[in-house]
Amino acid sequence: MSSRHQSALREIDAARCVGNWKLASSLAAKLAKHETFAFTTIVSCEAELEEYLLAVEWDPQEHWKDDCAVYKVEGRTVVTACYPMNIASSSEKLGLLERRLLKTAKHTMTSEEEYQRNVVLAKVYFYGSNFEKCRETIEPLSTAMSKTCALSPSYTTQLFMAQMVMRGICLEVQGDISEAYSTYEAAVRAYKDKLSGQAAMVVPRGSEPGAERGQHEELVNWAEEALYRRATMSLALNDKATNIRKLESYINAMDSVTPPAFRAFRRLRANRLYMQLMRQSLDSGTAPSAEMKRAVMLGHRRQLWLLKATYAFPRADEVHEEVLSEVDSVARDWGLVRAFARADCLQLLEILYEFVCLTFNSPRVLRHLIHALIRFGDYHEAALALGTYRELVERQLEGVKKAIDAAVREGTDGANVFAGDVESINHVLRTAAVGARLLLVHLENVHECLALVHFADSLISDIEKRDPERLVTPAVPQAVRAQIALWKGAAHSRLAQKSRDPGNRADHHNAALQHLREATALGPRLYDAHYYLALEYALGALDIPAATAAAKQAAALDSHRLEAWHLLALLYTARKDYEKALQICEVAMRQSDWWDVYSEIKDDADSQRPQTSAHMGSIETGIDFFKLAMTHTAIEGRRRGFDASIEAQPRLFALYGYVYGPVVAAAEDSDDVSTALETSSSIDMLATDELHTASRRGPPSQASGRRSLARSLARSVFSKHARHVSHDGRPPLPFTPLHGGTAPDTVPAAPKATVDTASTSSGSHSAQERPKRQRSMPHLRPSTQDKLPSDALFDDPGRLVGRASIHGSGSVYYTPVATRQRYQRAQAKNALCSLWLSTAAAFVALQRLDEATHAVTEALAVSPQSPAALTMRGQLELARGQQQAALSDFHEAVALEANNVRASVALARIEHELGRRDEALALLKTVSRAQGWSDPEAWLWLGRLERELALEHAEPARAQMLRRALEFTAAEFNMFAFLAAAIFLLEALSALLDSIGYGTIATVLWDLYCRATGNRKAAERLKLKSAIMDLRRDLRTVSSVDEFARWAKMRRRLDALTTSFEKVSSDLAVERTAFELYVNMVLRVSVYGVRAGINIYYYRVPVFFVPSNWFYPVLWFLSLPAAPMGSVSVTVWAFACNRVCKRAAAIYNRTMQPVAPPMQVQPPDVASAQTRIQQTAL
């Protein structure tokens, strides 16, 4: 063979390998004069076939929409895998190629030519869906790859993969899954042995330089098809040990493909199946390993990129179900693998933010984003997302309610009511409960919390009213109702504590108790409901026994949470039961994860922080443990003396270092998700292939005709996406492992992306000058002179006009961002300040004022604006006689916290001593109406001031002042007087009813009832009675002898009327008896029920107090069962009133009863008796 001949063969081989079929066809035509007819025909036929396939139009999404669907058929697993030949049906072109290739059989061919002819002919049959001829053509071919080939040394490998894949697919058609899997496995193994270690397994046609590119990706890539079908066949064979590994091998091989979006939709389906298999292994109860956790997270990152490569931003009327399903899968799998670390939560937030680009106003994405932001600790961003979620849901609910009405009216199940991206009612309610907790607990926004739970309540009632039979919407779970009632009650409880109006405070307190009791009834196992109920009993009602019972129930439900234990210890401290309180503290502390740390801390305050190997729990549990440890130390100081409290302070300081050390040492704004995402190196790893997606997506969608809600209403939530990342011309990889992970072996290193800072600037402001936290400024609004659209605040921050400040009217005021870290830092500052103040209190109790002053100074150094520290410093200065300094501190404390009871009372005392009684009186009245309504010291000094003012004025004015001094107990006196009168009137009514008789009252009411209602039977009875009386009168005038016929007729009529009268009378008697029984029962239940209710509800309330020297031996009896000693209880008062009223009724009855005259006995008249006997005999 000449050198020119060999050179032409090499060029043909290279052209076939890279897919340059025009060049291959022209080279074959030139070689026809030197080469055999068979080889040139084979090359030209294959070139024409491939060029024809490149021009075929097909939709990969439509073709592979059912791929990788797993289901069971007769006990065996079936995995859907579409056949590529279904795309191109048989045509004239395929028939022509078949005839040309068959003609080559008449010519002499070498084994290599015959092998290539058979493979190309099998391709023609394959694409024509002629499986039987394809199998017959491939059957004689060898299943081993030829090591040497003179005609096509490189392209023979691709021919081998083509014939092996076609052989396997033919076996699939026959149903021989096991043999098909073996064929694919052998093909992949031989192909890997042929390639070098660094070569890519899958090389799409058209990706090489000089290759021809069709309008669509190639129909079949034989290496990719072999890898894919090997994985699907392993799944069909139920080989769980290898199916995940084979599928992962296919996915990893495709990760290194160029272009990156090749077979994106098919890889999307395969990766989804891979994630389902991983999820099944997690659902089986297996604890997730670090490798499995990493694989799941990388799988979702890969799925996100494939979704972005497949789908564009949807139109207003378009919903990508695949995207929405992946959103739910991401959130669920992050919980399954327990990815709760900060870096893991940051990855989840990155993914959720990217899903915004693939959805149009999706509340589902926002719902998962709210949960992720709360877990990450960015409460401010979560609140903004919650507000946007509510706006979107309210817009959806308008259509949902109309659809529910239509479904109920038509009697259908309304299956399409919640189709697509419409949120279900239960999801909305659960998100509302989570948002209420966020607003109340983390952001302390009580009114917003109350508005949110009212929205949830109204939604429940509206849906139940529209669908009472539950034909469309399922019943709301009791747990969700309990959560909503819980946070509604907790919000009312918080408002009751902050209220300055006694009437308003009582209303909020009653509402809080009502809703919290409802929450405990709906959710008996709900810890927070019992805890907040105990808190409201303790703070709002001062009902220590009820609060103790509720706190015990909460501690029994979850013994590892320390809030209920802490409250229980404080309640026993209020009862002066220090032993029990200490036992509760010790039991609770031993159940915490921090007990080992606390027990190993040494008491030496001068030593450095001890090194301990004990396991430490979370910071949240450590904060609760530290508070409980401080309470334990304070109680122990009261029990053993304050010297013990001083000795325990070094231990508490060491514990403070363990608990709050990580909080203080953490970087600033580490929980600010905007800052974290900007500084995270993983943000570039999610960058989209600009070169690839620009042609797919085109210009931004304007199909809706106006700016979407995601750009206006939710712009503040998704402001992170305003950044544009540009690359240096090289397309990035579809995904890269995050945070130290390694990519598969076949994936080369990714080029480092650079950020174009010029593209992120707006107007004259550079990227460094723009506010990094636009969404943390909800109060910013445009000025009245320059009206801006709603989203201009975020499009051009340079035009923002903020609140006026001392530096200028145009400056912008930045509010602090509410995050978990800021909240914990504030708690760390308050905890250290409280620790110094508790030390100072112990020194004060020991009369060591200098050391107490030093401790207060340390507390103020930690928190200069602490009202408690300023109050204690003022008290110390007041003890030294420095009134002016103390007055200044008290004024500052009240200015910082207007409801500070201790500072207000102390300030009032100083004002009183300085002779300014009006100021002192005003202070005490204000504080007694607000937070000091239950403070005895405030009321004591208020009463003293009122008494002094009353004694200093003239007699008329003195009486007025005395009335003012007594007005604080007038309400209580009125209540006692009303209660005593009500009980007396009730007992008098009971005695009156007994005297008259319940039967007599029932008879009178029956007569009134018959007259008022016109009872038909009573009227009929009266009519029959009148007729009978008339008939009897007429019957007496008729002789039974002379007018027997008339007499007999009247007699029969009388008998008939009598029978009817008796029947009606019997029915009426039954009705009357039932009525009288019901009236009797109602009267007795009303009287005795009200009496029992008053005795039970007011069993602790005294009716009045009696002089102790009058009834000394029986004072305890008069206060039974639980009234204060020396008072008459409701039960005893009711018993006394009952006896007095009954005795008075008996005396009245005996007095007013008429005396009956004595009966006169007359002798019998014998003569008249005999005369009557004779007349009877005649």
C-alpha cells in the first residue's frame, strides 16, 4: 500500500472519528480509484446516514420525559429507558442506504470491510426500528474488540461500541435483561481498556474542532448509551449492591463531557433516580455517613446545574414541575442527611436562591427559604421572605377559594385546585405557625405575629365554611391548630405584659389564657403550649399552683429543655421552698449536655480557663444552662448564705467562657446570609455557563407584559441575584464540589472565575459604595419631592433618601440586622452583666459595699446602658448618702426603660425625700398601672403618699384625699361585696323555691306554656270536656223508658266522646309530666350548678375578714377550703346563708299557714239511713 494510500486512509479515519462526514465522503470518493468499491461505498453510506441524522429534528425533553421511571410488574423491577431509534422512523433514505450496502456483498471484501459493512448496515436497521434484521446482522460479529485494524485503526473502537450497544438493545427488546446487562458491561470494560487513563469516556460528536454541528445534539452517542443502559439494566436486575455504583459511574462520566449541557435532560432524569436511590437508603434507617452526606449534597448541586441548563425562566403562565419537585427534594434530603452545620445551611441557601431563577413567583421556594434562613440564623431575611410568601399566598388564595366553591357546587373532589405551584392549605398554615414563632420569639414583633395568626385563623374558618364536607381540602391537623392557638396566646401574653392600661391588660390576659388552654387541649403533647401557659399563670394571674402544674406538665413532655425546669424552680422559690427549688435545678442540670463541662470546672477563680474533654452541647442549650446555673447559685445563696454564692461565682465565670466564648469570638455578621454568600468561595461554583445558556435562554422574558412580582414585591428577598458574574471566556464546569470536596477523577480542575466589579456598579456608585444590605433597610422610602417606583429603591440605591440625622438630612440610616449571632451576642452581654450584678447583690447582702461597687462598675463596663446596673449603682450611692448621683442614675435607668419598676420606685422615694411629692406620685401611679401592677413596694409607697397628702389638707380636702387613697382597693371591695350579695341572693332563691315547691312552679309554668303556645291537645281536651258536660245535661232530660231510642243514641255518643276525652287526657298527661320533669330538672341544675360553680371558682377568695379574737379557735374552719386565714370563705358563707334562708322560710310557712277549724262529729241519723235503704230496695 502506497504512502498516499495510507495517508488518505488516516485522513478518512480521523474525519470519521471527529464526525466530519463531508470530508470523509469526499476523501472516500478520491480513494475510489485506489481502494475497493466496498470500502468507499461503506464510508459514503455511513457519511450520508450520519448527515441525515444530524438534520433530524427532535426534542430531547419530549423524548426522555419518561426515562428512569422505576415501577414493579409482576414482582420484578422495570426501569424505563427509551430507545433512540424511535426518533427516526424508516424512510426512503434508509431504504436506499440499505440497498447500497447490500450490493457490496457481491464484491470481494476483507474481514475488516465486512465487519464495518455489517455495523453500518445494522445502524440502518437500528434507526429504522427493524430490530430483527439488526440482530441478524450483528449476530455473526465478534464481541471482542479487535486490537489491530489497517483500514480504521481509531474508528474501529466506535464501531465496536455501536455494535455492542445495538446488540444489547436487541436483547432488551427480546426481554433478556441479564444478557443485555452483560453485553453493556463487556462493552464498557473493553472501551475503558482501550482508552488512556486521562481520556474522557464520552465525547459528543460535533464537539471536536472541524466537526459538523447539527441543529440538535446527536441522536445516539454509543459510549454514553452503553454507560446509561448498563446502569438502568443493573437497576432492573435488582442488584442493589451495584445499581447505585453503576448509575454514579454514568453520572460522573457525563460530568466531564464537552459541551457541558450534552444530554442535560437525560442526565437530569438519571440524577433524579440516583437521588431517589440514595434517599431510599436513608429512609431505611441507616445513619448517614459523611461520604453519603457529601454525595447527596453534590447530587443536588449537579441537579441544579442540569435544571438550569435545561429550563429557562418560565413565563407567567408556565410552571416547571421538575424544578418544583427538586425544590422539595433538596429541603427533604438536607434534613435526612442531617446537614445542619452552618456551611451546609449556606449551601442549601445558595441552591434555593438559584431556584428563584427557574421559578415565577413560587411560594414553594419561599417556604423552604424561610425554614432554611431560620435554621441559618438570619431572622431579618426570613421575615422579609415570610412577608413576600404571605403576599403570594394571598394572591393564590383568591383563585383557590373560587375553585373550591366551584368544586363543592359541582360535587367533585377538586383535584386541580392545588395543582402546579399552588400552596396547599396545610402548608400555608404550617408556614404561618413557623413565621409566628419567628416574629414573636426572635424578632419580638408582637403585632405582626398576631396579624399572622389572625390571618391563619380566618383562613381556617373560611375554608371550613366553603367546604364543610371536606370534599376538596383535607381537615386541618390538630397539631397545626394547636400551634396557631399557641402563638396567638403567646402574643396576647406578651401584650398583657407590656400594656400600661389595666383594662387592656386584663383583656389580653384573658385572651392569652383562653388560647393557651385551647392549644393544650388540641396538642396535649405540645411542650411550648404548656410552658407558655405556665408562664402566663405565673406572670399574668399570679396563680402559683396552676403555673406549677403547667410547668410540671411541660417538663414531663420534654425533660431536656430547661425553660420549664427553670420556671418550676422560680415558682418553688416564690413559695419559699428552697430545698425543692434546689432539687429541681440539680435534676434539670444533670439532664443537660453541659453538665459534664460544668462538673469539671474548677472553683479556683485565679486559674486560667480549665481544659476539659467533656462534650459540650449547642450554644442555645448552653445559654439556658447558664441561666439555670445562675438561678441555682442564687437559691443556694439564700439557703446557705451569701458566702456560698460568692464562692460559686468563679465557677459561673468559667462556665460563661465555655458557653459564650464561641459567640464572642465569632466573626461579625457571620449569620448574615447576604454577607456569607458574598464572601463564600462557593458562589462561583454555581456560575452558569454563559456561553451555553445565552443562546438557549435569549433575552429576558417579557411575556407577562410587566415586571414580575419576583422583581418588585420579592426584590428585597432576592437582592443577592442582582450581582452578575462574568468569566474569562472559558466555560465553567457544570458543578464543582463545595468546601473542600473533591471532584470525580475524570473532571479536570475548574478555571477560577473573576468578578467584574464594573458590572455591579450603578450610576456613580461603585460596588464598594453600594449598600451591601439593601434588604435590611425596610424603613427607607423615597422623599416626597422625588417619587420613585416601588422597586427603584433596589434598582438604584444611589437615589435612596433616608431619615434625617445629625450629620445631614440626606444621609442613610442603617438599622442593625436581626440574626442569631446578634441575638446571642446581646444575650452574652446581658449574661455577663447579670453575672456581675448577682455578685454585687451578694456583696451588698454581706455589707461589703466597696466590692459591690466594683462589681457594678464591671457590669456597666460590659453594658453601659443596662437599666439594672444603673439602678443598683444608684441604690449603692443612695446608701452612701449621695442623693444627687443616685437621682441621676435612676433618671437614666427610667429613660432607658420606662417600665423599670425598681428604678421608678427608687426615683419616687428620692423625689419624696426631696419634697417633690407630685412627681413621686405621678411616677408611682404610672408604674403601678404598667409593669408594677403586681409590685407590693410600689403600692406601699403609693399608699403612703396618698395618706400624707390626705392628712396635710383641710377636712373637706382630707376626705377627698382619703377617698383617693382608698380607691386602689375599691374595686377589690366591690368584688367582695358583690360576691357576698350574690351568694345570699342565690341561697334565698333556693329556699324560696323549696318553700313554694318545684312541682307547683312546674304546674304554673305548664299552664302558662299552654296558653302562650295554644297547645292543640289542651284545646281539644277542653272542647271534649264541654261537649261531654252538655251531653250529660241533655241526657238527664230524656227518659230511658219512654224515649229509649233517643236515649241510646245519646248514650253511645257520650261513650264515644268519653273515650276520646280519656285518650287525649292521657297523651296530654304524658306531655305535661315530661314538661314538669324538664322544668324541675332545669331549675334544680341551675340553682345547684351555679352554687357549685361559685364554690369551685372562688374557693380561694375571702368574702370578708373577721376579728381574730372573736373566732380564734375556729378561724381555720371559717377559711375552709383554701381562703386566707382569718377570713370567711365562699363555702362557709354559702352554708351559713343556706341555713338562715331555709330557717326563715320554714318560720314564714308556719306563721302564714291558716289554722283549720276542729272537725265536729255528728251522731248518725238511723231513721234517715233506713229510709234510704228501703228506697234503694224498691
